[in-house]
Amino acid sequence: MEEKEVRRVVETYSDMILRISYSYLQHTFDAEDICQTVLLKIISCNRSFDTSEHEKAWIIRTTINACHDLRKSAFFKNTVGFDAVSEKEATELPVSDLLDEIKKLPVNYRMSIYLHYYEGYSVKEIAKIMGKSALAVSKYLSRGRKELRKSLCEDEAYGVKAGELYE
């Protein structure tokens, strides 16, 4: 792969890979490792893509698979993250109550919501990326929104009762 193409891939996808892997793993250093792994994989595989959408979907799927592999590894299960002692954090999504609540969701809900609302993918596209059925992704989105609504409405800082969302 030429240097120009490598620069394009890194500049275009590194932030997205970091956000997805951080959202999945909740550890900055692990997210950075996954980002490096995915970028090296795409640079070294000499794979050609039909469209930029196909390339992006492949990178997202590869990122999710790398996160799965890391979470399954004995290393991940028997170590403590360095986030507590880190002086410099990787770029993260802006801090907000909504994002804090999204981070608390189960992985499938969190990833479906992220891919749908932050990356703009449709339910069918998310299903293909996650290797799930469209019905499963629809349920993840629905249940994730329901959990978010419940947790945000219970917070008095919003001054909204659960019933008021449906009026």
C-alpha cells in the first residue's frame, strides 16, 4: 500500500476505530491497541473494496471482531487497565449524561445505538456488520432506547417524568 493511501486510511478511520473499541472495551489503552491492530491489518492485507461504504463496514466489523478476541483472551480477563494511572487519555466522545448512560448499556445495545446514531447506519447495515439478524438489531435499539429513557427520566435533573415522553 502506498504512503498516500496509508495516510488516507489512518486519517479517515483512526478516530472511528478508537471510539468503537473504547465504547466496546471501556479502556483507553486497549482501544489504542485495537486501533493499531486494525490499521495494521488493513494496511498489510492489500484488500480492495468496491466502495468507501464497503471499506468502512469492513473496518467496523474487523474492529468489533478484534474487540471480541481481546475480551475472550486470558490476558484481558486477568489484567487491570492502566486508565486509572494514565495522564493522557485517548480522544473520547464528549462528556454528557446521555453518553454516560449509553456506556452503561449491555454491549449489543451500546454498539447498535452507537452505529445507528453516531455512524448513521441503518438496521440492515448494522445487522450485517454485527453478524446478527435485522430483527435482533431492532430489538437491541428498542430495548437500548427504553433503558436510556428509563434511566434518564429517573434523573430529576431532567425534570421530566417517564409518562411525559409519550405525550
